Amino acid sequence: MAIVMAGMLIRHKVSIHQELNLGFKGVVQKVTYSENKGTPTITVNNINYSLHNSIDFRHMIDVGDTISKEKGVVLYKLIKKGTDKVLLFND
């Protein structure tokens, strides 16, 4: 049991480290959500990004929205298409 928990912790830390290295800003060209956890994968500037699975994006990301994330920070800023509505998501 302890080995399983240690493995999960290491995988989570690796995932956070990878996420911290991501930085992007642009219009969402495509979005899909995983069936099991609803984790989004988005396409921005023709690059696919799998977003952090511990953040509940609540299926709020849609094609045409503008999304940004600064490198070194786990904070996503989403501006809904056609509105001034800004949503912030973090861990």
C-alpha cells in the first residue's frame, strides 16, 4: 500500500513540474474532455496541451475562448468568447 501511495505522489509531483513548465496564450481551437475525469486537452496556436487533472475546469472551456497560462505558475485565465467574463482556475 505504501509503495502505491509513494508512486501516486511521485506521479503527481512530476505532473505538477510538467505543468509549471507550460506557458501559452491564445484562442482555443479544439477542446476534448477525458471520459473518466473530465480532464481537458486543448489546442492553442496549433499545439495540444493536456491540462492539469487536479483542477476542476467544470467543462467550462469552449472553442473560441481565449486561454492563457504563465510559465512557472499553475493558474489559468479563461476569457469566454464574445464576453468580458474572466474565469480563473488554479490548483
